[in-house]
Amino acid sequence: MIISPEVLTIYIIDAIFILFASVAFVISVRIVKNYDVNATTALQYELEKKSYLVATIIRCLFYIKVPFFLFFIFILNNISFVLPGAMCGAGVVNSSSAAVPLLFLKLLNSYLFAYWILLDKDDMSIESQPYIKQKFFLYLLFYLLLITEIYLEFSMFLNIDITSVVDCCGVIFSHTDGSYMAQFFGLPASFYITLFYGNFALLLLSYLVKSRYIFALLNLIFVIVALLSLIAFFGIYIYELPTHHCPFCLLQSEYNYVGYVLYSLLFLGTFNGVVIGLHLFSVDVQKEKMRYSLIFLMLYVSTISYYFLGYYLKNSVWL
């Protein structure tokens, strides 16, 4: 078990999330079950009034929860000094079996919760509120994911043994341990360059032809491609070290916290791109979402390319 001001902060915030999210869940069940836009009963008026209150609660929770993912990663890096052998958040993740599922769930929830915010905003902008039952039904599903995430978060911190030696990121992301990770890092540089820039080129093409669903699908693929290529290939040019692949060290001061910039740009770009395949926007809003997606992804690709090409221009050699 690990106790620190940062972890206590997470416990307190999670407790608040559970309280308000559970209240919203109970009322959302009533809305999904009984709401009828054509009814004129007292129950209907009561549900309409409560829907505004509940939507506000959920919106506030999700507005906090989405960027809270970066705060969680910051905490992992910050508490790594208490674990023998750990040098960054990777060591903390390595210390608990719940950590990896938790990270994947947090990433998934960030996209889903942001989508709910967008759906709610669209619903509230229309007088008839056509998505009211849909958004509260989705919340019932997202509530279960939120509770699962909080459970895994508690489980991770409660089961960390601060007396056990853990692997550092240099061991976890090693070239020489004979693991699948090592084989993954052993793929040629041309593979990652082709995969990354090829995916982005297809994104540009789908943007030019205004193919909404292909653009959304390519954005979804780009999330995976960008993260894998960053860890396996592009990250070494940020570190200027061919054996350093850790995705957590990018968030440290030694590298100017560039990881926060990269991960934020990647999220904003891919979210705006993926969401147009999930929701029916007006033509103008659809074009706006695609434009925002492309701008953020161009900034991401430019930043990655700056380190990649800049290293060669300075040293006249590839890593």
C-alpha cells in the first residue's frame, strides 16, 4: 500500500466522483425508463427539470475526468521515487497487475466521456432535446466503466508493495530480454516511418475528399499507430538515446514535459476525427470537426518530425 499527498488526493476525488456519479445514475435510470417527450404528466415535468440538474452533474464530472488522465500519469511519475528500482511511472505500473488494464480503461474512458460531453452539448442546443434518452442511456453504461476504473485505481494503489524492488523502464522496454517487446523494437525503422506517415497521408487524402467515415476510421487507427511508433521509434530521437523507449519519461522535466504536449495533441486530434463517425453533425459542424482534427494532428506530426529530422540535421546520423 502506498500513501502520499498525491494518492490521497486521488482517493478523495474518486470518493466525490462515486457520490455524485451514483446520484446521477439513479436519476438517469428513471429518465431512461419513464421519459416521454409527448407526455404532459406531472412525472414528465419532474423528469425534465431533473434532467437539467443531472446533465450538469455528469457534465462537470466528465469535464474533470477527461484531463484527469494526465494528472494520474503525473502522479505515477511523482511517486516513483518511493519504489525501489523505479525511475518513472513505468516502474509504478510494473508494481501492480491492475495498472496496465487501468491505463487502457482510462484511455478508453477519456474518449467516451468526451463524446458524452459533445452529445450533451448538441442535445442542449436543440429545443426539442432529441438525444435526451440516448445520452442518459449512454451514461448508465459509462457509469459502470467509471466505477470499474475507480475500483482498479484503488486496487492498484492499495496493492503496491513499497518494499519490493520493481523493474525500471530500461528493463521493461528492453531490446535484449527476448520478449515480444524486444521483437517489436527490433522492427526496422522504415516500418514505423512508412506506417506512421502513410497513415497520416491517408488521413489527409480522406480529408480532401470529405470522406467522413474513412476519416473517422483512420483517426481511430492513428491512435494506435502514433502511440506504438512513438514508443518504439520516434521517442528515441526525443531522448537522443537508441535504447530508451519509455512513454513516461517524456513527461519529465528533463525533456521539457513534451509528453504532455504530444499526448494532448494526439487526443484532441483523434477525438475530433473519430467522433464524426459516431454522431450525425450538420455539414458545417462536420467540416469544423475534421478541420480541428487535422490541425491538431498536423501539430503532433510536426512536433514528432522536429525531433526526428532535427536530430539528423544536428548530427548527420540516424539512431
